[in-house]
Amino acid sequence: MIINLKKFGTTLVSRPSGKEAYLAFTPTLREVKNNETIEVDFEGVEVLTPSWADEFLTPLINLYGKVVGLKNTSNPSVIESLKILDLDKV
């Protein structure tokens, strides 16, 4: 499964917004099959704040663990937010 974060916008800021995005996406996560990888794609995301990422990525990684991967993370805003949350090694 690929999660294209740009569908939530190009500027991903605030805890409430991140939580709302995660809750809205939760029904889709029920379709994840056993041993299926989940790729979170940051292509098109211009701004990512640690608060948004914490509300969306942290519960996703807590639930699915090592099957979650991150791609297109070269944007400086994405890089720094992932570092702050210690998710830059996912």
C-alpha cells in the first residue's frame, strides 16, 4: 500500500490536522494484507511539521511497525521533522 501524503495537502501542519488525516485514513488501513508493506510517500509535500507527523506517522508506525517505509523524504522540512521525531531511520 502506498500512502500519498500530498492528498492531505502540500502544507501539513498542526496536531489537529494530522490527527484528522490519520482518522480519515484509518478505514483504508483495514485493507492492508498480511506481509504487505506500507510506503508513506512524501512527494509533493512542501512543509511537514513535527506535530502533524507525530499525529499521523507515530500511530501508523506503532500499529504496523517495520512494514512501514518512507520514501521521497529529501525535502528539508520533511528531513528535519523526521529527525525531531526520531523517525528518520524508518
